[in-house]
Amino acid sequence: MTEKSELRFKEPGMRLLENEHAYLTFLMNEWHALVLSFEDEGLSLEAGRENMKILRQKLFEFIEPFKNHTDKEEEFFFPALGNYIGFEQGPLVGIQDEHQEIDAYIGHFFHHTRDNIDLLTLEQMKTVAQDAAEAFEVLTVHFMKEETVLFPMAEKAMKAADQDELYKKLNTLIT
């Protein structure tokens, strides 16, 4: 998983979300290595096509747990925290926008790889791989923002009863 050997939060709901981030980061690192292969000037057309097929499969395997995670955040975590800090401005607005931005990059990648990958040129594959690269970058910063801003804010602001109720709602599998 990640370099973190222990979770940083005391509230079970925040620990659960942090643990989901660790799992999603593990999956992201699997496909990010393939994205980076498209930066290699010595990459052959055949290797590029094989890497693109694997990258598409890895992103496909990533999207369901990621969507399940973001659905839980948007349905339960954001509204619970928003009751304390507001919804109209501040960190919740930007974080929710990032969910849409990530979906757009990944959706764009799938749109351009929906047909036969063997018909793509190496340059086309390199261009398409940039969508996955952008998604990775936004995801990495996104998780950091949630873990350094939103999760600590939730632990400080939310009442114990609301924390307990949130944990009950969040305690579902994302895979």
C-alpha cells in the first residue's frame, strides 16, 4: 500500500476514508507506472499498444472502487461536514469540483480508447495517456487535501454523535 504504516485519525469514519485512500492509491500506482511508460522515447508501437491495453484494464478496475468511495463522500461525509462548516464556499466546494474533474479525465481516456487500440498511433496513445496522467495528479493532490484539511476539520468540528452516525453510514466496502 502506501508508505503510511498507521492511520492518522482517531475517529472511525475518518480512519475508514483514509484507509480507502490508501487502497485507491495502491491501485493508482499500478496504472500510473503504465502512464509513465508513454514518456519513454524508446517505446515501440507494439509495446505502446500492449501498455495501453493494460492501462485501460487497470483504470477500469480502479473506477468502480473510486466511484463507490466518492459516492460515499458525496452522500454522507460532505453533507455531515457541511452542516458544521457550510456548503456555499470553502474547502467542500473545491473538493466536490475535483471529483467531477477526475471523472472527466478518466471519461475522456475511456472515450478515446473505446475502439480498437491497435488502430491508434503511438502519438495518439501518448496523448490519451495524458488524460490518465492528469487524473493521477488531481487524485494525488485531492487525497492530500482531504487528509490534511477536511478530515482534521471533521474531527475537530463534528460532535461525537454525528461522528458515530457518519461512521455507520460510511462503513461499507468500495470493492
